Amino acid sequence: MAKKQSFGDKVLRQRADIKKMAKLVIAEKKANGHYSFRQKMVSASDVQAEIAAAKGRS
């Protein structure tokens, strides 16, 4: 028999933390004129800081 999944406070907190993530796709222009794209998972509270940092790099 399969083991039952527990749905205690710990599991619910983990699921809530996962849902508070955001995926950023950052485009960078290379020297030859082509674009490269990077994907990054960040916390939802850090999105604005990451966008500002990415704009500063380009």
C-alpha cells in the first residue's frame, strides 16, 4: 500500500512558499547583435529589486 500524504501545517506552509515565487526571463544583447535569454526563479517580494538590477547590467 502507498503511504498517505500528510497535510499538516508544515506541508501547507511549504506549498504557500512555493506559490510566492516568480519566474523572470531576462534578455541580454550579445556583441554580435543576437539576444540571449536567462530564466531565474525569485521570491515574489524580490521581483522589483531583480528587475532593477537587470536594467542596471544592460
